[in-house]
Amino acid sequence: MPTLAFQMPDRGGGPTGPRIRVGRPSRRVRTLLMTLGVLAVLGMVFTMFAGFWTDWLWYRSVNYSSVFTTTLWTKVGLFFVFGLLMAVAVGFNIWLAHRLRPPLSAMSMEQQNLDRYRMGIAPYKKWLLLGITALVGLIAGASASSQWRTWLMWVNGVSFGQKDPQFHLDVSFYAFDLPWYRFLLGFGFAATILGLIAAALTHYLYGGLRITSPGARATAAATGHLSVLLGIFVALKAVAYWLDRYGLAVKSSDFKATDSWTGLRYVDANAYLPAKTILFCIAVICALLFFATLWRRTWQLPVIGFGLMVLSAILIGGLYPAIVQKFQVQPNEQAKEAPYVEKNLAATREAYGIGDSQVTDYPGTATTKDQAKLRDDVAGAASIRIMDPNIVSPTFQQLQQIRNYYAFPTNLDVDRYAKDGKEQDTVIGLRELNYNGIPKRNWINDHFRYTHGYGAVAAEGTSADSGGRPAFTESDLPSKGDLGTYEQRVYYGERTTTYSIVGGPQKEIDYSDDSGEKTYSYQGDSGVNLDNPVNRAAYAVAFGEPQILYSGAIGEGSRILYNRTPKERVEAIAPWLTIDGDAYPAVVGGRIQWIVDAYTTTNGYPYASRTTLGDTTADSLTATNDQRTVVAQQNQVNYIRNSVKATVDAYSGEVKLYQWDTQDPVLKTWMKAFPDTVEPRSEISQELMDHLRYPQDLFKVQRELLTRYHVKDANTFLSGSEVWQVPDDPTNKTGETVPPYYLSMRMPDQQNQVFSLTTTFTPNGRDNLSAFMAVNADPGTEDYGKIRILKLPTSTTVSGPKQVQSQFNSQQDIAETIRLLRGGDSEVEYGNLLTVPLDGGLLYVEPVYVRGGGLKYPLLRKVLVTYGGQTAFEDTLEQALDKVFGGEGTPVEPPADEGTDEDEGTTPPPSTEQPSTVQEALNDAQKAFEAGQEALKNNDWEAYGRAQKDLEDALRRAEAAQPGGSGGSGGSGGARSSPSADPGSGPRANS
């Protein structure tokens, strides 16, 4: 019989037990299992390699490999450094606790129970130690690697040149240094706590700590070891208290004036700040008491000190500030908080770039009675855009799609192009590839044959043709017109969300004309070359598409294009930027360039109130259009700059980043971290400069802040009497705010029209107009970015967008016209409600579109204009303006100045009892409308024009036949009808 060797446990050792031989699997099974294991490991390794390799190839293809390497090595460095530190911290404490274990003496029942575990792990102690340390190291390293942005900002931080008003430290300390210190502090806490837990468990397992055994509960060695760890923990707590002092400058709190308040208030400066200092001193003393146990070998004083620290935290850090708030602040809050509000006002206005906003009083009513002069002034006040880019996309689609595999974005863009030497607002969109329109869907068609869109289509923003269609300045396929000669193929666009393989043996469909399909082979050097079998295998794995590996359609010269939307490309190349939700195309230098606005942000600007980007950049367009995304969803920031303008070539995919804000310290920091990635502003060509504009998302963030921060007086801010709100879009049912509109216009202090971005404000909880805001959006002018706000008097009532819309809907002749236009299967769609300052008053203009009569797209049918209580609803803008300023418009009764009911202030509905002459006129109007619809079906525009004139004449006769009728056509329809006033109308199509 074999000899069974037993070994008495000694200092943690244990018996190995008898060796029992069990049946081993056959050699064939072992070989098979080993082969499968090797293949599984190789598969996992190659999968990880494929992701890494394809990323590297892509960054190299766009000539931004330095971004990839800098990010990669930063992550790797943080992973190994902090992973190793955590592993050493935990492993050392386990090793030390094991080394300090006491020799075993007479065993108690507790130790006998633990002996089984000691013997069980004895043969594997080294492997167990390595496994635990490796696990915590991997977790800590992965967590640390995610802090690569924090590390790079700390290492490369640039001074702001501005100091906070409380501690007089440069803003860079809060933006770049404090986040890194907090990470180090958090890492220190984690390492200390894990080391403490690991040491305590090891001491307990090997007898250094006892729970139920008689005698001392801990050996002297265990007491000293654990006391040092507790001392380190308390010392870190002291550091936390000290950093918390500075954290008060960037601390968010609810305040009655705003729910995003940031910075110190009276109670912070006079209670929390001294409390943190006192707690810091107590924590330092407590930590020293814990360290003293190395000599005293007793926990009596450290425990007393720790209890004192906890009690102090409750009394000094919690109770005392509450007493100060209750008995000092609340009885005289306005006086106590005013100095701190002033600091918040100044910091917030500076951090969001709204400090130079110009607020001027504006009467809201016309200052001259000369109607002829007012009519002449309209042309100089604004180039009124009646082509709504958020409405006419289906019209572009129907008239210029040409082939089903092309499509336009749901929302088109507004830009400026010169015609006959004069710059004009232009609605533009690209004819991009529409995968849903490909005749036969398969892998070859989707990724090899249908690879690109073709051409830009543009139309005048301020006019339409006689049929209500856009007046195209660039059209057809290939596109031709005012944009000249340019590369029309669109390989990179907002709708291009899948990969294409181009340039190889498989020809692409270029475009089709009367002679048939034209083929093409990509000539650019964009994308990654697939000649290399390793590259093909990597992409086959990365994209989950095995055909890439063996398809005969891939050969010499084949290149794979992916990450093809402008937003994706800029985000990948500059992951430290926040990207605007709306890229827009421009024809520049014979190429189609996507222009992308990008922002630098931080959450650490002292005293500046925070905002959530996802909330402030949402509006009625983002709610109904998944292509126009909101910015950075849940990101909270309290500093933002449009620091970078980026371009993406629609053919080659080339990305260029240009430094736009040359003073921004955050951008300078990132330019130090990623040198040679951002080109200087001087590299922007004049042709490109002509198409740059002020970004919408930055404007939306600023207008949201200006609802409160347009005031500079602390007492006014605290009272809340001047709080505004951005009105809801009155044209749809989303409940979201009205989007800002691009418009060439002139503010009262400007000499000439300038391309601007505009919005309106209403008082908080009310619908009348409180202010009009415009920012100069043209970089070619000296005061680009200057925000001008026209503040209306509170003593008088000027109708806001919702009330104007309600007034339109309440007028009988307009409502009757809309009803007739909506007859049959037609739909009425309301365009953007534009607001234009004019001679002290406000001119509202709104185009009205009709989709119906067999047509699948909206056509401009009416234009509504209202000014100074006069309203006109005519076929053209010129006719409506002539009517309003010729005195023939329908007078509008101003709304009541209280409540928020959208129907308040409107005239009561007329009596349903009408003379027979009115009924006859309405019958004629119905006949004229039906004749117009029939003409639409037959595409007989001449007949349609006659029918429209007959319809207008009938409506005028109907109005004149009413008792007290003035004979004016009045009509308005300009603003989209509100849901309650017009239950038959739906939300704006495609908005």
C-alpha cells in the first residue's frame, strides 16, 4: 500500500492529502480538446487584433494617425501604471498580513474552523495572491485608462488668464487640475479600502484577528498594520476636505432663481468653507493618532479621534450651515446673497460668451404713420425667406430626386450664394444615396454598385415660381446652374451610414440619363486598401461580413470606405470636441465640403451655472427628425466655445480642423496634447469663409442662458421678475421650443442687412412677446458673433408667436380659405414664422404650403403678413406686403394681457347666420377651389392660376357681403395653426 504522508499545520501550512489517480482521457480526446482550446484562443486574439488593426488603418488613411497613437499610448500608460499601483497596494498588504501572522498556539474552536480553509489554500497561496492582485489591477487599470482626457488636460493645461473671485486661483486649476486631483484621491481611497479589506481578511484567516476566541482581539502586529491603513484613509479624508474647499466654487445647487446654480453662496462662504478647514485639521490630527499606534499598540486614542471627526462632520459640516441658512440668510436673503449672485452673473456670462450681449429697449409699435415709407423699408429690413428648408425637402425630392436611389435630407440647409453680384439666402441640399431606393437589395448592390450620391440642388430662399415651386438655381442630373463646375459625387454624407468598397474590378453606378446608366470607378485615395489579405481578414471579422475575405468583386485597387457621415469623421479624429448637431454642405473651390461646427467645453468654470446640452439644444426639429441630433445628450457643461470649424470633403472624405477661437485656453490645451491636428485660422480660404456661419446649437445654449442672464443686477435676478422663456413652436404638437431661424436682416443699429440667426422670447408662463434676439452669423463682418436683444416694454402688450398664430386662425376669411385649401385630400403645411424688426414694430411673415390634388409634395400657395394690427393673406409676399402697408389689411384686435390660453384675445366667432349673398360667394369659392385641384392633377398651371384668382375674388365678395364687412381680403395663414385652434391640422410635415 502506498504511504500516506500527513503534515501538521504550521503557520498556515496544511496536509496535502492522499493522491488519488483518476482515469485520464485518451490521447485523441486530449489532442482534440487542446486543438479546440488553441483555436478558441487564437480566434479571440485575432478578433481583438482585428478591431485594433482596422482602427489603426482608418486613422492612417485620414492622416491622423497621431490621434490614434497619442490616445492609445495614454490609455495603455494609465492602465499599466494605475493597474500596477493597485495590484501592488493590495498584494503588498496581503503579503504583509501573511508575514505578520502569529505562530499557532492552542487552538480555539474559531481557529479550528478556520484551519480547514488554511489547509485548503496552502498549496495555492502564491497563485491565489497573483490572481487577486491581477484581478484588482485589471479593474483599476481599465478604470484609469478611461481618464485619458483628464490626464492630458492636466499635463497640457494652459492658463485662462482669469482668476476666480473666492480663492483667486486661475480658472485652469478648476478646469484642468482639480479633476485630476479628484481622480487621484478617489484612486487612493479605493486602494486603501481594498488593501484594508484584504489585510483584515488575511489577519483573520491566520489568527491575527479574533472575533470569538478568548484573549486579545488582535495581535500587536495586526493592530499596527491595520492602524496604519486606517491612518492613510483618514489622511486621504483630510485631503478630500481640503479639496472640497475649492470644490465649492464649482458646486451645483438648487437656488430659487435657477436650478443650475454653480458657485459659493453666503452659507458656503461663511459656514461650509470654515467647516471644511476645521474638519481638515481634525482629520490630520486623527490620522496622526492612528499612526501613533505603531508605538502605543492601542486603538483607544485613534477610535476617540475618529469618533470626534465623525461628530464634527455632523455638527460642523451639517448642522452649523443649516443654522446659518435658517437664521442668517433666510430673514434677509436678498441682501446676503446679492454679492455672490453678482459673481455668478459675471462668470456665467463670460463662460458662455454672452457677456457682450447688447440689450436695448424697443417700443414694439411703429414710430411712423407713413405706410408708403414702411412698405419701402421692408426690403432694407430683411430678405424675407419664404422657402422653409424644413418644409420643402419633399418638393426637392419629387422634382429633383431623378432616381429612387437618391434622396435629400429631411431638413435642408440655408446658406448664402452670390447671384448677379448680389448675395442671397439659398436653400441647399445634396442628392445623397438612398439605400431603401436601390432596385434590388443584395450585398453587391448595397456595397459595390450603389456607392454615392450625385450633385447639389439649390433654390432661392426669398422667392418661388408661379406654381409655388422652388425657384431652383442649381438643378437637374448632373446638376447645373449658378454653382458652376464642381466635383458632384457624394461619397460622404449625412445619409451614408454603411460601408462601400470602391476602386476595384466592380464598376459603380454613377448616374443615369436619357442614354442609360453611367458607370464609374472611384479615383480618390480615401479609405483603406484591401489588396492585403490580412486587411481583408481583419475587416471581415470587424464588420462580421465573411464575404469580404473571399469575394471576387474585391481585387487590386479595392478600397473600403466607412465612418462616412461628417459627424462620425470629425468625432473620430477629434474625440475631445463636442460636435454640432447639424452639418451643412457648401460648394467651395470646385468641391462639395461639409462644414461642421465643433465646441470645446468644460464643467469646471468657477461660479458659472451649468446647463445640460441635450436639453438646451432640443427643439421642435430635433424632436421630429432623427438626422438633426441634439448635442452630447446628458453632458453637463458650464463653459462652451465654438473653437473649431471643420470641413469634410464629400468626395475624398478628407477632414480638416481649423482653429476658429484663437483665445480659447481649452482648445490650446488640446492642441498641445494633439499637435499638428488643428490648422491655424489663417489657412481658411476666403471662399470657405463666405460659407461659414454662427452655429445653431451654440446659439440655442446661449438663448436658454439669456432667458435669465440677460439681467446684470443681482436683485432683479433674485426677484425673478425678468425671467423669460423660449416659446414653444406654435406650428406643431411636439411641445418643444421653436427653432432659431437663419435670415438676412438688419437690426435697428445696423446700416446693412447681415446674415443672422434669430429667435424670440416670451415672459415666463405667458405668451406675449418680451424680447427679440439676433446674432450676427456672418464671419465676413466685423461684429460676427455679436448678440443683440431688443427688449419690449412690460407696460404694453406685443403679441408673441403663439398669440400671432392664434390671431391668424381666428379670422373668419383666413379660416375659411384654409378650410377650402384643406378640402378633399389636400393638406396645409405652415412654414417658419419669421419675425423682423421694422421701424419700432415687429413684422411677422409666414409661408403657407399646400400638398394635395394628387401631388406628393408641398407647394407655396399663400403668404401671411401681419404688422401693426394689419394682416394680409395673399398669393405672394409682395401682394401681402402691399395689402398690409396699403391699409387694406384686416385689422387684428390685440390679445388680452393675462393668462396663457391660446385663444385669449382673439375675436369671438361670427354668427352662423349669414345672408344668402355670402353663401353664394362661398359656393363660388368652393367651385374655384375644386377647379384649382383639378388643374393641379393635370399639371395645368395656367388654369390653376385662374382658379386661384377666382377663389380670391369669391372670398372677397363673401367678406364684403357680411354686415360691417370692409371688403378687404385680410387673410393670414402665415403662422402654422395651433392644435387647439385648428384640430384638423397635424404637426408640420417632415419637421
